[in-house]
Amino acid sequence: MDLVDNHREKCTQCGQCLDVCPMYDDIDLLERLYGYLEGNSEIDPDSLLSCLTCGLCGEACPEDLGIKMLISPARQKWVGEHGLTDRQTLMDPDAENNLIKKVAEMSEVSEFRAGKGSVVYFPGCASGYINTNMAKAAVALLEKAGVDYTVISGVEYCCGAVSAGAGNPGPIRRNGQKNIEEVRKRGGKILVTTCPGCFKAFKEMYPRMFGDPGFEVLQISQYLERLVREGKLKPEKVLENRVFYHDPCHLTRGMGVYREARELLEGIPGTFLANKTPENSACCGFGGGVRLNYPSESLAVASDRYRVAGELGCDLIITNCAGCMQNLVEAGLDGESGKIEVFDLAEYLALSFGIEIERDDGKMLEVVNRAYRLCVSGYGKNDSP
């Protein structure tokens, strides 16, 4: 039974997927997707591009279905019929409109330790070039713990996960095996990523496409929790904050990783974690291309995270994803967020050792939004793709 037949047979159209979805509210969307995937009808771009790919719909569905499982193949079909747009090539290292190359032209690029190391840190494009505080904090903690590490960074090593999710599989096919070989060449026994997309690429997508890479793959929260558990990192300073941990969709629902970040936060003296489980976690509005296609709606979704954190009496939001970090920081500029600040998980842990990572959120947002405008035609005009 193919995807559409299986979905149509099991789905009762109860609407529970739409109850949790920040973007869709029309149950007829299912029939539009069915018809398009079966080749019986066309579909409007909004029906495809509004999905955050957050996975909330599948989690809410009594039949374990959701809308996302139809959106992904429909997007691939759309690209096959209409070709790649500048939105699908935005994160392609070989494309002229590559966002990261444009950002690099307008800001200082961080340099990290190269050479060999048993632990290979892979910050990813967003942490390496946009939210650089995340990569700098991770490296500072590796130094603090005395880890034998090396860093693979640069646009030429892009993992390809974001492009693949946008319907452009070229980068992951071109770079996957090369990235694996580079880790092996460096002598890596453990590969540590920051970005949930990079984590998924190395942990799931690469092994499926290229076979067992021969090294362990961990997200930074998992590796830092291990270092703390082994006594190689022991938080020292008291940080008296009531914090809200924002679960990145592609890490929590997509990869099932959420425990380690919470254990790290609860182990920091003085820090109280308000949401001890990922129950009722929600999206920041960044993913699935929505930040690019519908900026205003994307930031409105992110603003709701401040509301939830405020209702829990929190003064900080901690997250663990560069996309979430960017969207939450920008949404916080509207003045309605009160005094709630946003920190990366590694950055906050670094503070517990007295390590303060320099960051300039205003400059970061100015640069990345200027890069969007230069790389994508019609960016932000009426929020229309």
C-alpha cells in the first residue's frame, strides 16, 4: 500500500493534527495533498511551503500519521516538476546565492583548531557563521575539559541536511561521503555536532546513504552531559535563574534527544528548570523554510515561546539549535518579551565556569537579514513565497 492510500485509510480527519499546528487550520489540506501526490490535481504553493516540519502533528495524531509525512514527498514532487528556486539553493555550497558565503562576506569568520583529534566537533554552517556564540561556547568547554579535539568548519563541509529538507538533495549527495572521510582522516572516534540538522545527517542520513561511518555521533548536549557525568566538567558558579528549555523540534521530536540538556541545566548550581519534560513543547517557527517564506508569521510563532516562558515565571530561555536561537532572539526584539533573555545551552553552561562568550545579537540579525535580501528574490515582501 502506498503512502497516500495508507494515510487516507487510517486518517479519520479528527483534526487533532491541526489543533497543535501553528500554521494550518484547514482539514481540506489533506485532500489537496492526496490529489497532488496521486497526480490528479495541482496544488497551491502555500499548501506546501507553510509547513514547519516540526512533527507536532504526528505526535498528536492517534494513528501516528500527521501532515508532515505528506508534505515532504509533495515538496520533492514540486521541485521535480518546477525545478529548484533560489529558496531551495540558499544553503547549497555550490550555489551563487549561498547564504553562508554571503554572511561570510559581511562579517568576521571564526577560526577554530584544525589538525587531528579523537573528538571531531562539527559546528555546522549556522553556528559557525551566524550564531557564532554557540560554536565558541562549545569549543571553550572542550578546552576546559581537556578534550583532544579538532574542528571541521567551512561552507565546503556543509552537511546538506537543510537543502535536502527544502527539496534539494544535491549537497548531501555531494558532501556526505567527503565529510565522513574528513572525520576519519582527522582520526575522529566521536563526531559532535551542534545543529540538530547536522546531527540527523551524520546519525541517520549518512549511514543510510553511505553505510556505517565507523565513529560515534553525538549532539553537543549528549557529549557535554557525558563530560559532566565523567567528572571532566564540573559547573562551578551559582547561576540563580529560573529557566525554560526550548526543545528544538528536529532534535526532540525528530531525533528523540531531550533528556541530556535538562540534566545539564538541573546540574548547574542555582538554576531551576521550569519545564522538566518535553510535554507540550512547541515550535519556534523557524523550520521547514517558513522563516524564509513567511518571516512575520515565523516570528509570531517564536513570540509565543516568550509567553509560555513568562507564564512559568522564567527569566531565561535556553535552546540548543541555531535556527531556534536566531528566531527567538529576533522575536524578542518586539519589546513584549519583557526581561526574558535567550541563551544557547553550551553558552549557559560556559557561564557556570565564568566563561562569557562575546555576542552581538543586533549585528547578527542585521547581517543575516541583509544576506536573506541579497540571496532570495522578493524576501519579506508581503511574506509571499
